[in-house]
Amino acid sequence: MPPADRAPREPAGQTPRRGVVGIARARLSREVEPDVRGPSRLRRAAYSIGLALLPVAVLLLFFDLGSRVLSTNDETRFPLLARDILARGDWLLPHLNGSVYLNKPPLYAWLVALASWPGGAVTQSTAALPSLLAALGVVVLTSWIARRLLDPGAGLGAGLIAVTMYGVFTLARVPMPDMTLCCAFTGAMGAFVAAEFGRRRAALLAFYALVAVAFWAKGPAGLLPIAIAVVYTLVTHGRSGWRRVVSVPGILLLLLSIAAWWLLGLGAGRQAFTEGVVRTDMLGWYLPSGGMSWRALTEPFAQTVTVLLPWTIVLPFAIWGALRAQPTDPEQSRPARLLLIWAGVVFVAIGASLQQRMRYHLPLCPPVAILIAAWCARVRLRRRRAVFTGVSVVVAVALVAWQAAAGARHNAATDLRGVTREVRRAPAPLYAVEMPELVFAFYLDAPVVLLRGDRPLEQYLADARDGYLVIANRMLPSTDGAVLVRPVVADGIVGGRRFSVFAKE
């Protein structure tokens, strides 16, 4: 190569800057002066990364498919909705335990119904399958975004980090809409990256379409990608930056999808939908309660630490590295800025809500995985790739071993064999007190009426005189002679809570 055509060399004794900004600078320089061999080489690298990442992710996510016992109302709610869809054929307004369910859009119930359709029945495996596939989608999309913002190596690292995060690894096995929300959320951010960094305006239509999918997965929380995109464009491009997020067809599609859900809910029950869903579930659930306490301030941090384990250990270094590496060219800091804003908006929005659950913080996993992958690329180690691979293998093996042991403990905490035997021998209506009634409804394939209120046992027995009464043992100490009126025909345990079953009169 003639001297004039040679690429400039780094000064002696100086190593190239890496990390989010350094990798982004290298990528931008490749885009400005592309090598004729570059595209094919990058495609081959991406293909090799896919071949390496997908088998690992599938093995980690699917090795215990269907083994998890569903032991809470939250875990059995959408499988029961899917069972009702298959039984009655009503896809728009499925029923839960005999009543129309309006609290959440029915997307996850649809997915479970589709997964269960070939076999004709909703099982533990088909209930969890959509969540597992969504987790695989989260891993692939995280890898793609990292590759697009940084480079193929960062894509592989981000994918491996994402699949070995505690939140992704464990919640993938739970038949709830949170993983589907996270997948659509990450897909929307991928579309935004394609529009903003690839200058593909048509990708904004996909962005709003995926936001609509996220909304239909879990309601208003699915709209957060719009807040991230608006904040990023305002910070990067000034007061007029929000125009870069405008797509009239995409916004119309999103508004129509939201309106469709609202019209369905209002049509099914105006007062119940307005007060029970809009005011309580959608607004009251996500808005602050007004009271401040030490726990309210620390709980978001605790949940964030948990959902990102074990990679939480290096998260402060990754954030500090992304904040400190500020190039003279603002254009080259855009990837780091997007990742920090993405994670920051999610943390603030979810952390400010009234209720805190680990699964609510799941959308933090993709941006944090990319930040950590970029930090790993910047760390100066003699055998950096071997060290990172070794750490990933150790984390993966530890997670598999932990899941096997924790799964066995979890399943052992639920035993419904006694009540199942009794109900099949002599079918009768079922009533529950202080127990997860939907769990019994799922495994016994029968509606269960929840009896509320703090009342004497005799009143519960009177309400359930025509059927079985399933009651938590902790409600029984002051029974005196009432137990003799109705014999206990079975007992068991659900999620570690013991119960007794009183026979019908």
C-alpha cells in the first residue's frame, strides 16, 4: 500500500480509546470511509456471533421448559384467560373465573392460547412458552442494538450478559406479560436506533407499531419508549429535536390501538373499566402514593440491583466509563447518551411508581447489558476475551445450577394432590379463603369463588355449604368445635402456605 494511503497510526505508547464512545468513534469512522471488504466482513462477523449466541441462549432459557409449578394468582391469571379463549372462542373479552377481565390488555393470553392451540389444552409448558420466546427475542435484539451502536464484538458480549442477568433468566420462565413487554420495548428501541443512527425514517413506523404491541402487553408502561426517544432527541438536537420522532402514520397506528382497547373495556363495563382499571390499575398503580418513607426511596435501587445480578457488581464502572469518555465531537457520544438516557428514564419512571416489583424493572436489562459490554471492551487485560468468556461460562453454569435447585424447592412448596383427588371423586363448587383461588382454578379446571372479609369460620362454612371450602390453616386456630360440623377431607400446600379442605354439607 502506498504511504499516502495508509491509515494513520496511534502515537507510540498510546492505546486507542475504547468503551461506548471509543467503539462508536471507530464505527463512525468506518461509516465515513468504508473498506470495500468491510460490509462482507461485518456480515460474516454478525453471522458468526448469531451462531455462537443463539444456541447458548436457547440452552439457558429452555432447558427446564414446563417444569415450573404455577403457585400464585399472578402466574395463573393469563393461562386461565387463554383456557377461556380456547373454550369459548372469545378472543377480545376473555373471562377470568367467570367474569370479564379488563385489568390488562389480552395480548399475553392470546399468545398462550396460540401456543396451546395445537395440543388443545393450556399446560405449564404452553403457558411459559411465549415468555421464553420473548426472552430469546430480548437477547437477540439487545445483541443487534449493541452491534449497530458499537461493533459485532459488543453485540456478542451484550447478548451473553443479557441472557445471564437474573431478571431475564428467571422471569423468562414465568407466564406473565412482563417479558413480552420487555421484548416489544427492546424492539421499539431497536427501531428507533435504526431511524436515528441509520437515518431510516421508515423505521419510525415500526417504532410506533412495537410501542403499540408493548401497550397491548401491559398497558401504559409500554409507552415508555416514546419518552426515551423524546428525551434523547431533545438533549441531542435541541428544542426542535422532538420532530425527529414524529411519524404521522405511526402515531395514528398507536392511537388507534390504544383507542381499540379503551373501547373494548368501556363497551364491556363502563363503570368497572373507568374506576377499577383506569383509575386504580393504570393510574393509581404507577403514580406515587404521596407518602415518603425510607423504604420507598430505597426499594427501586434494591429491585434494580436484583434484576441485574450478577452484573450489578460492574455496573457503576460501566456508567462511570460512559460518563467520563466525552470526545470532542458530540456526534461520537450519541450511543453512550442514548444508552444512559434509556436506562435513566426507565429507572426514574418505574422507581417513581407506587408498586415496586423486580419484574417491573426488567426493561433496564438491555441498555445496561450494552453499557457493560462496552465497558468490558475498554478494560485493559492481557487476555480480555478469554477472561470475559470464562466469567460468562461461570455465571451461566452457576445460574443453571441455581435454577435446578431453586426450581425443585419452589415446586416442593406446592402440593394439590389431596384436593385434586377429592374434587375428582365428588365434584362440587369450590370456595377459597385467604388462598390463591386462581391456582386452584387452573389445576382443578373449575371456577373458584373467593370469600373475602375477616369473619368467623362458621360464616365461611355457611357461605360454602353447597361445596368445598379451601381455607388457609392460619385462619383455623380459633375454630373450637366448628371443625366437627364439617369434616376436613383433604389438605395441602400452595407456595409454602398450608391449607385445609372442608367437605360439603
